[in-house]
Amino acid sequence: MQAYLASHHHIGAFLLLVLRACIWLALMVAIFAPLEHFFAVRPAKRFHKDFATNLSWYFINSLVPIFLLGPPSALIAMGVHAVLPATVTGAAAGLPLWRRWSWR
């Protein structure tokens, strides 16, 4: 299994994105559901008839941009790697993580 995931790391990355979306949903529900319940202008039920629709829209809005922006981003990255010499991309990859993320 580890060899399969090592050769198909994009599957692991996608599953990580799905997990992150689920964690964010749980966190937002844990924060805002009690606030909405206690400070509501018009009190209502927590799980109304459109709850499943709202939940599906959350996942659609989280995952569709990944599918729409992923392929063009991959093409741009492949183009940049094809144009730039390997020494430039290798030098950037050799930097420590904190330095790659810094703006200066």
C-alpha cells in the first residue's frame, strides 16, 4: 500500500484536501452553531429541511475550484519546468521550507 501511495502521491494529496474540507466544516459548525442558537434574531431549528442542500453546496464550493484550477496550474508548472533550467528549479527546491515561503 505504501508503494502504491508513494507512486500515486496525488491521491494522497487529494484525500488530504477532502479531509481538510471536512475538518473546516466541523470546526465552523462547532463555532457558529452555538452562536446562531443563542444569539439568533429569529430562532429556528438546527437541522431544517435544506440542511442537506447547504452541506452539499459547502463541498461543491470547496472541491470544484480544485478541479477547475488544478489542470491549468499543472500545465503552467510543467511549462515553467520545461523552460527554466534545472539548476534554477533545483536551487529553489534546495532551500529550506521557511525560506521558500518568505516574501523577502
